[in-house]
Amino acid sequence: MDLLDKDTIQAALLRSSSEILSDSGQPAIILDLASLSEMGAELLSRLADWAGMQPCPIIGVGSEAAAAAHCVDVIAETRAGAKLLAKRIASYPQASTVLVQVLRAVEHVSPAQGLIIESLAYATLQSGFEFKRWLDRQPQQSNSECNPADGPAINVIREGEQLNLQLNRPQNDNAYSVEMRDALMEVLQLVELDNTIRKVNVSAAGRCFCTGGELTEFGKVETPASAHLIRSQVSPARLLLTNADRIHFHVHKACVGSGIELPACAGRVTASAKTLFWLPELSMGLIPGAGGCVSISRRIGRRRTAYLVLSGKKIQAPQALEWGLIDAIEA
């Protein structure tokens, strides 16, 4: 896959804004940021407009500080890194393309509108072959049943003006199940209605904070359209974003998928020193669907969000702090 530089892009932009579409069968376009940053402001503006219309991911090679960095969807420091991203994109072209298109869109709308865009895109991918391929490879498992002895999915304790919530499915690594989602939705509705609750602290029991969606529940809703309607009506992310200034998440050990998408909605997020963050949705043929396209990109920007999803890399608490995904490292 060719690395496009200033001369190639500039000549094409001067001729036609649509000439260098990804019509060669390649899953992504790779641009040389250092070279492109030598272009004038007018051409960079045209490049940004052109990039926003492309139907595939655009990878920039170089520095995040480059003048042309805002024109791309994701940044790799080296050509080798760009090739690895392009390889991942080629393995999941549907999910990769939908991801960057969603991240481009939510950058310019309200959080509530962004969540709708994310959900519609997620529903689209639930109908795609990449998700179906992943689903077909999953072992047949029965849904984990709730045991009354386990207690509520979320422990709720009020102390004056403070509400303490604790995810309470440690035997299942606090997977984000329908049960967990509904319990969180119920308590967040209370928070929204009761302005005497000044602060909400959210933590989790067990060895890790949350390992993401309950895999045995994937694909169980009758149709992707029905699933979208459910997400539109039952959205903890929406309530978290609306009441963010009152909400603090403290996470630990593993935060996977929704296990970081939801905390990122809060006004304050702290993490234990050995916490790990991971967005694995691309390998399932999906994008973050619990609000992460909105919440995470609002914290770290859409290019770093795209990098986490497209690369599939895990990051540790110090890097998460440096990027602004979390606000502090605490015991």
C-alpha cells in the first residue's frame, strides 16, 4: 500500500476533490503527515474536507503534532505501524470503515445525538458478515443464570448526599449483562430525579472492574433494529453523560469494552496502578456500542480512540492517564 505524499495529494486536490478515492481495492489510505504539513493552509483545509468524505479509514504516518494530523482518522508513528493498522483494517473492513465514519460524525454533534449515531452504526454491523462470522465461531453456551444468593447486580448504599454503587457480579468478572445494564439504568434514573444526591461513586467487587459485554447474550435480540430501539430507550451512557459532574468511577485491574466506555462518561475517573484498558470490538466485527465512540473520543480525541479500536492494543494506567482517558491513578 503506497504512502501518499504532498506532491501526489496536492496535484490531485488541485484537479479534483474526488480523484484519489480508495477505488483501488485497498482497505485504507495512508498519508505522509510530515510531507503534507508543508502544504499551505488553504490546501490543508481542502484536504480535511476531502478526508471527511472518504469511505475508508485514513492512516497518517508521523507525529500527532503535525499540521496535517487533523486530516486523518488514525495516526501511526512509523510506516511499519501503519502497515500493521492496514492489515487489521483489511481483516475487518466493514467494522473499520463504520468506526471511522462514526467517529468523524460524533465529533460535531451533541453527546445525545452521538449515542444515536453510534447505536445505528452498531445495529448496521450486527447485520454484517464480520459479526456473523465471529458469532458462528463462539462455543454454544447457556446464559449465566442469576442466583438469588449472589445479591443484587449492583450494591447501592446512600450516605447522606453521596451514593455508593458497587458492581456485584465478581464471579462473572462483572460482565456487562442485561441484568447489570438494567440495574445501572434504574439507579441512574434515581440520580437524575434526586438533586439531593450530590455525588455518585462507582466501583466494583472482585478481581477486576468489568470485562465488557456478556458474550452469551450477543446476538440474542430478535433483530438489529429491535436492539437499536432498546439501546435508544435504555442507555446508561446517556444518563452518565447528562449527570457527569456528579459521578466518579474508580476502576481496577481489567476494563474491557463497556468496562471503560461507561466510566469514560463520568466527570472523574480514577484507576488503580495496574489497571488495563482494552477495546476488542473490532475482532468481533463491531465498534464500541455502550457509548464509547462518544465518551472515549470526548476524553482522548477520535484519532486515539480509532487507534485503540483498530490496533486492538491494550494500554496500562500510566498511558491512560497521559492521554486523559483517566484523571488520576489511586489505590
